[in-house]
Amino acid sequence: MRTCCTKIKCPAVTQNSTSKAVDCEEALRNGPGKSGVYTIWPRNRVTEDRSLEVYCDMDTDGGGWT
């Protein structure tokens, strides 16, 4: 578990190592569909040093929200 900016516990989600989502919506399509902390590559799927860890809400209004 990680502490989010709101001081709640945020589970880190295990992602497919070959899946490099550009946003939470794509992570929802590719992954387990659970809310939690995901690594996304918003600009470039190839350059791993440009990844971000974000909390993805996969429950509200169909999921896929940052």
C-alpha cells in the first residue's frame, strides 16, 4: 500500500509488464480493472524514464479516471 496525497492507503496494482498504458482508461482496458496506483507512460511508451505513477479510479462512471 502507498499513501496517496489524501493520506488514504492506495494499493499498488500489479500490471502486465508488456502493457504500457498512456492513461488510466487504457490501463483499465489492459489490466485487472481494480482501482489503485498504476504506472503510465503519458507521452512515450518506449522511453521508460518518462513514466508516472498515478492513482486510477476504476470504479466511478465506468472507470479509467486519474
